[in-house]
Amino acid sequence: MKSNPIANLGNTGLYVLTDLGRMTLFLLKAFRGIFRKPFRFKELVRQVNFIGVGSLSVIFFTAASTGLVLGLQGYYSLNKFGAEGMLGSAVSLTLIMELGPVLTALMVAGRAGSAMCAELGIMRISEQIDALDCMAVDPFRYLITPKFIAALISVPLLTVIFDVVGIAGGYVAGVSLMDVSPGSYIEGMRSSVTNHDIRLGIIKSFVFALLVVWICTGRGYFVREIRGAGFGAESVSRVTTQAVVLSSISVLVFDYLLTAVLL
Amino acid sequence: MTSAIEFIDVSKTFAKKDGTVQTVLDSVSFSIPAGKTTVIAGGSGSGKSVTLKIVLGLMRANSGRVLVQGNDVTGAKGKELEALRTQFGVLFQGSALFDSLTVFENVALPLRERTKKTEEEIGNQVHASLSQFELDGHEDKYPAQLSGGMKKRVGLARAMQLKPAIMLFDEPTTGLDPVMAQEIYQLFAKTQSEFGFTSVIVSHDIPKIFNLADRVIILNRGSMDVFSSPEEIQWSEKPHIREFVKMTMGDIYQSHLVEI
């Protein structure tokens, strides 16, 4: 059959609207699960362990290397103006307001988000989610809500750890490897970082956590409904890739929007 | 005879990618008698699984009414849908056991989630059930460590925990060798005589399943034919039924086919 471009456009538009509606209902049902009994506290602890504790090493190494690079690059740039004393301020503000929340969310999306998406996708294609429905067990309360709460607890905490490790990396690069004085690094940071900056970073980390867990669990849950995903194991792999890409792009877009609105 | 499930003029269509509409159920009506075994058979894409999904409220019909135990459950949602589902036990094609849970945890799941029983009571009931389904000593194994037949038995044990009034079996012997399939059917028969539930079996394994059937429904391109006994099928003069008998039942009934 010859394809009609206008019909294709209409179909795509309808698909996008349907998908948005489906994902919005998914989000509402995930939050409704908080108020449904019995609450799965053990599962919540397991998910915090998986998303939070399990991501500690990757967050530590990413933060350390980012801090070291920021320290060296910052020193190189500031040295040209004789402003090496501002290194502490530059490194800490960059990490707390931008790189900390963004890189933490991207790392969590790549490590835990992909795993959550694949897990739910496999559960869907092997009828495990249908089995929950048939036992009159709410799959949102049972599977999705603990992941949402765990992400909202873990990602902001990981962001704080990222900031601290990154600032320490910048200190090592600036003070130990270059000739910035320890006092000016610490004082620059103390004098320039305000509560507003820290609040902005934390708000961002909550929003990014929600975006990552929402997109990754939602894509896995709806693996059969995703257009072009195919069937079986292939559909899970494609949807997992799509979830990581989509959540990463969403984090970057929302980073700009939040910065523009809250700065 | 009272009906456990009744379909009244139920239709279900799906939109295809090329914009056309595929009719899977075309205004079908049938009833499934309580306490008996009904087999739903038909070729691939004939609407067997769709019928089960409509019964369970996993899919909605485009038109018509569905009655379960005399109650109209068409379009049921929320608490009503939950109440409907508690009447059913389902054994899925692939058993649908939870990969990350042990055999014990899989069987205990409906009790933990749907009842207020203590862990001790749950433990006693699950162990008794595992003994009944010859799964002693496998409590701590994960589904990946079980054979296909054992997975089916765990799935059946799990489905039986809340003592359902109606058991739905979706292609229950897919992937099993003939000996294991026979064992599973014997287990179904034994369990049904013990618990007295209504059985609905969707299957391709026609010759073996017909020994269990009290009533047979054959789906074909949106329509259906209902037979009050398996033997009645071989006397049908409808070409698609005769073709179905030849294709699926081979030697068992072919020799009795009446030439038209």
C-alpha cells in the first residue's frame, strides 16, 4: 500500500498524544501506589540499595574525574586573568548548580534506569505483570511505586555526594597539583555559594530523579505499546536503549528550563 | 445448568497498521457451565487468548456483555474489577512465575498480598500446597532452576492459593513433551475433582485435551461453534470444522470422519 505522508503525520501525532496520555496516567498511578496497602517497605530498601548504594562507585569516579578536570581547566582559564583565587568559587558553583545534578542523573539513567526498564520489559513480555493483574495485585503499588520513592530518595543524596567528591577533586587539582592556596580555594567557595544555589541543585536533582525513573519504568511497563519496538527480547533491548536516550535528553532539556526559571 | 461465564454478542476488533480493521470476535455468544471443563480451541489468531483477556478484564470488548457468575462485568474497573479477578485463577502459557522470587515466595505471593494471614499460616498453607503438587524440596529454588513441567505445577499451586471458582488455563502444555503434558492434564483433572472449580482451557493440544473436555468451543475467523461434547465435533458437516479435525486430531478421530 502506498504511504500517504499526511496520514503518516496524523498517525504519528495520534501516537504521540496517546503515549503522553498513557505516561501521564502511569505517573499518577505510581504516586497513587504510595497510599495503597500493604506498603512494600522491604522492596523500597532493596531499591534504595540498588539505585543508591549500587551507584556509589560510578558516582564517586565520575565526580572525582570531573572535579579534577574542572580544577585544572579552571586554573588554566583563571590564571590568564590572575584570578586563580576564584578557583574554589568556580568549581563549587559549577558542580552544585549544574554538573552535580546533571551528571548524577545521567549516570543513574545509564546504570539503574536501564536495568529498571529491562526488568519491567521482561516482566511484561513474560506475562508476569499480567499475572499480578490477574491476582488482583496492583502492579503499580507492587513494582513501580517502590522504584519511584527509591529514586527520589537516592538521586538527591548521590548528587550531594557527587558535589562533595567533585569539590574535593577540584581542591586536589588546584591546591596539590597547581599553586592555588588552600585558604583562597575554601574561602572562594564559602563566600560565593549561597543557600539559593544549593537549593537549586537539590530541586534539579529531584526533578531529574523523577524524569529518569518515570521514563525508564514507563517504557519498560509499556514495552508492547511502543511503536517500532518489535517483539520479544528485541523489543526489550530497543525500548531500554530508547528509555536511556529519552531520559538523558529530558534531563538536559529540563536542566536548561529549571536554570532559566529558578536562577 | 448454571453458567460460570457468559458472552452475549461480544465483538472485538483491532486496528491494523495499514488502517484496516481486523475482527477477532464477531458478535459471539456462548456460555461456560459451572463446575465443568470447557475447551476453547482454534487456529493462531482466532481469538482464543483475546477471549480469556476479555473475561479477566485485561482487554475490553467493543460491544456486547460479559457475565461472570451471573454478574454483568462488562467494563468493570477499580474495586469491581479487583473483586472480579479474585474469582479467577490463571495458569499462563509460560507459567508467568516471578523470576526474582523462589518457588515458596511465588506460591505465597497471593496470600501475602490478598489476605491477612500470618506468616506462620501462610507457611503452613504453602508447604501443604507444595506437597500436594509434588514440589517438596524445591521451595528455595528459583524459576530458572525448574523444568517446564515443574514451572507449570508451581503456577498451578500459586493459582490455587485463593481457592478460585474459575480456573483459566492458557495453552497449559506449550513447550512440554507428550509424557509431561499427559501428567499435567492428569494433575488438572485431579485438582478439579478435588476443588470443584470451573475449568476453561485454551489449547492447541487437541487430542489430549479432549479427554478432559465436557464442552468444546472452536473459534474461527471471528465466529464460533459450540459442541456439547468432544465426540460431537467429528459429526460436524461444516468444512472449517472438518479441516480443523483433520489438521489437529490426526489418527484419533480421522478414521471416524464421515465422508460428505
